[in-house]
Amino acid sequence: MNSTQTKQALLEVVFTYYPLSLVVVGTVLNLLTFLLFCRPLFLSRTAFHYLRAISLFDIMMLYGWNLDHYFNGRNELPLISRSLSTCKFFSFLNYFAAQASAWLRVFTCIDRYLALNNLSLYKRKINFHKTVLVIICLILITVFLLNSHILILSCYTYLNSETNMTLISLDSRYYQLYPMWDYVNLAIYNCLPFILMSGFNGRIIYCLIQIKRSSMVQSKIQYIQITIPLVISTLL
């Protein structure tokens, strides 16, 4: 084996096991983050309800495409193509987890914006923990219903005439699921959340600058301490 073949073999090993390492490391770190945010210090702040949920859905995001890349690198059948049930489940999970995580981040930005502005609505209603939990449930239900057609209509088996083998198609018998749903996902997961988070984060940064220039109120200092890390996390 010459040096070129050695480098190629090494790259194949790296690209094969890198997705698996992301799954392992990401799962551990997100679990630690979730446990950290469950401490009594953070239970009194509404924003951490969103962040705990984000930690769990970020774990779910790791399982799917990453594992498929790992099995493809090992020349094995990916999980999404092993059976109709795994096809439907992982096709759904890939979209559901990512979209839920994105919109939870949007509402984290909204929560911080309202907290900094001390709106009467925030003080009277949105600040209640039960209300935040209801908002989280509504986000998850909406995203679930939006992607529920994948669980019902996607994936089917067909006979390959060339190999005479039964294979699984990721598409739908009733309509062209791909790339149509990838374009929808681009809007729901990337474009709309990015626009909303950029807008609210811009307002948050403006509010922080105004607070810094004005006389500091002790009750607002705690909002500054927690808001800056949250703004950074939502931009990642």
C-alpha cells in the first residue's frame, strides 16, 4: 500500500467514525447541559424551560443523519433503509427534532426580549412557568402535526426488477416528498427562525446597550448576566 492509498484509507476511517463521535460526545454534553439546567438555581427562570427542552431535542438531532453516514462509511445498510418502521421513524425524526429545536430557540429570544423590556404582558402572563410549558407543548404539537404526513405517507417497498430484491424507497407513493419537503424544511428550520432570532437578538443587544448607558437597576443586572450567554447560544 503506497502513501496515497494510506492517506485515502485514513480519510475514510476519519469520515466514517467522525459522525459516530459526534453522536457520543454530543449526547454526553447535552445530557450534562440538561442536568445542569435542572439545578434549583435555574428552575426559577422561564428561559431555562426552553433550554432544557432544546438540550433534549439537540440529542435527538444527533441520531439519524449522523448514524446513516456512519453506516454508509462502513458499507452497511443505513438505519433509515433497514425496514419500513425505521424509515418512517428516522425520516420523521430528522425533520421534527431540528424544527422543534429551532423554534424553541426563537421563543427563548422572545422570552429574553420581553424580560429586558419589562413589558406588563410579560410580568402578568408570559412570565408564569405554566404558560411557558404550554408554549413549549404548542410548539411541539404544531411541529409534530406539520411533519406527521411523513409517518403516515412516506416510505414504501418495491421490487427491483434488475436485482429481483425488495427495496425501501424513502419517498411517498402519493406525492413527491423529496425534494419538496427539503425546501419546506429550509424555510421552517433555517430561514424563518434565523430572521426572527436575528430581529429579536438585535433588539436585545440594543436594550443591553441602553441599559449599560443608563443608571443600572439591580433587578436588570441579573437579566443582563443571563441574556448575553443566551444570545450567543441562539446564534450558534
